[in-house]
Amino acid sequence: MGTRTAKPMALGNCPLQQGFTLLEVLVAVLILSLAYVAVLQNFSQSSSNIFRLEKGRAKEMREAMALEQQLRGTDLGGEVMVLGQKFSLKKIISKDGELETVRLEKR
């Protein structure tokens, strides 16, 4: 005669189920939602930092363009006072003559 091995039984004489319990699923969803919130918060903070940097760059570019426009009509041989320091102006023109700018050299 052969011996039979009994299948494991859960409570109530039902065969054991394979899978996750409701508690395990809820814990996994909680962990994933916390990670999602952290990623969204980091993304939002990065976006606001990028916007602030771009706003500052645009302001600096406008100021530089305004300074160049002011200096374009002046005689570039003299000295200029910028923030309490003396600078000499050097006009720089591209090889094809289409672009020109001004360079401040500290004296």
C-alpha cells in the first residue's frame, strides 16, 4: 500500500490560496504612493527653480543689451565708471562686420 501525502489546508478545510493578502497589497500601494508624492514634490521644486533662473537670465540680458545700446553712440576711447570702478571700453566687431559688441577692461 502506498502512503498518501495530504495537501496543506487552510482554516476551514479549504485548500491554501496562492497570492498576496489584502494587507500586503495595501502596504505596497502606500509605499508606491509615498514615492509618487516625493517625486512630484521634487519635480515641482525643480520647475520653480528653473523658472526663477530663466527670469533672472532674461533680466540680465535686457540690462546688457541696454548698456550696449547706450554705449553704441558714445566715443569708445574714454573711461567709464561702473559700480565705482574705472573701465576702458573696447569695441569688438565680427569679421564679416555684422555683429559688434563692447568689452569693458578694468584699469
